[in-house]
Amino acid sequence: MAIRAAVCVGVPLLVLWGLDRLDLSVFASFGAFAALYGRFEGFRDRLLMQISAAAVVLASMLIGTSLAVFGLPLIVRVVVLAAVAALVTLISHVFRWHPPGALFAVFAGGATATLPVDASAFIDVLVVGGASVAFSLAVTVVMAFVGRTPWRSESPLVRAVADRQAGAVALTVGIGVLLAGIAGLLIVGSHWYWAMVGAVAALGGAHVNARIIRGLQRLIGTVLGVFIAAGLLALDLPPIVTVLVAVLCQAGAEMFVSRNYGIAMLFITPLALLMIEMAVPVEPEQLLSDRLLDTVVGVLVGTLVAVVSAGFRRRSLR
């Protein structure tokens, strides 16, 4: 899986580097995230899961791009992305996504919603993001045949309906992401969507204790990851080296994300910062401080919402 993830991210980025268009790296990277889905599924179910997840991520990028192109107020962008988070949480439940949840959709929508783009960005999303998705699916097909992956999984891929509990979880995620986005907007200002991503991560566990642990892992991993990213940004690496480091970070993240989320964040944090730096260069100090502050805000808000939601749920069952 780590090799597949590295190839799916690395090849599109290398193509963009060769074309001197690393400003489009965000679209390629998010498109490549399709390869991360369905690692434990049979070939047919893995491919279907990746197609559904890729469609949602592409749609999220188009929504984020629309928000940026039309210059909608930041609070409107936060509300729209919170609605996306709730909806994608339900979709994830129905289609039994692994990894579950709306993290990639919120990340993709938020990042594109803050880019300085014009209407041509819609073509960039469809061409670059779509090509990256197509390449990721092709890699899945090739590696499935090479590895002789079973055709189907034992469990059904799609649930008939989203049950009541899934609806409650989706609502909780939507509220948590909305509050985190507002808090990030008011407290930090720039890169506010990182607070929303932090809230999604903190609300991703199966129960309140798992959510608290996941939030702490993201917080601690992000703090340490920021120091790693600071060292990389201080080196002022050539673009090709930055691409190669990003590929290694993607591989490292995939190796550890299902084992220890905190360790995975040591790779995910530099990867996210390098992606943004390649697309929209800013002062490293601002990038690093925004990532740290927004993550703290998002995790705290997400954890608080998770605890309050669990309390309401226990009362309703009495």
C-alpha cells in the first residue's frame, strides 16, 4: 500500500514538475488520494470504493473552487464545507469507505476554497485532478492483477440505507466542523480550513474515548510534524527535491496511518505543508504557525463536540 500510494502521488507531481506547473500540485495530490481507499477489499470492491471516493473528492474540489472563484464571504465558505462534511460522512457510511469519514473531502474543499484562482481553475481541477484519479485507478488495476487480489470481498460493499446512528454522527460532524471553521476564522484567520480538518479527525472515532485519543494523537503528531516541516522549509529545497520528499512523506503516512495515527501525522503534516507551499508559496513562519494554531483549535472544538454529543446520546437512551 505504501508503494502504491507513493507511486500514485509521485508520478503526477513529477509530470507537473516537468511541465513547470507545480502550482497545480494541490489538484494532482487530492486526486491521488483515491488510491488510499479500500486497502482491505477485493479488487472489484476496492475499485468501486475508489471510484466513489474519487468522485466525492473531485466534487469537493469543484465546490471549493466555486467558492473561491465567486469570492463568497469566508463564513459562507465555512458553512458550505460543514454541509459537505456532514453529507460525505453519510456517503462514507453507505458505501462502507475505508478509511471512513469526510477528512479528505473537507481538506480538498477547504484548500481549493482558499486558492487565488479564476474560472480557468475549473478546467485545472477536471484535467489535473481527473488525470490523477485515472492514474491511481490504473495503478490499482495493475497491482491487483500482479498481486492476484481476490475479485470480491466477503462483506457487502454498500449498505441499503444510512441508519439512524449514521445520521446522528453526520450531524455531529457537521456541527463540529462548522464550529471549528468559525473558530479558526476568528482566531487564526488564514488557512482556517485546517481547523475544520482537525475537527473531522477528532470526530472520526467509533466512540467518544476513541475520538479523544484520535484528537490527542493528531495534536501531538502535528506539533512534532511542524518541527519536521520547519526544518524542511528552512532548507529551501529545489522543486524536484520537494516533490521527492512529498512522495516519501506519503509513503510514510500510508505505512503508519492504520497502526498509529500520531506517528502518521509526523509524515502527514510535512506533506500537507509542502503541498500548500508548492501551490501557493507563503512565508514559512506563517504557514507553520497557522497549521499549529488551526490544528489546536480544530481538535479542541472537535473533542468538545464529541464529548457533548456523547452526553446527549446517553441521556436520550435513558
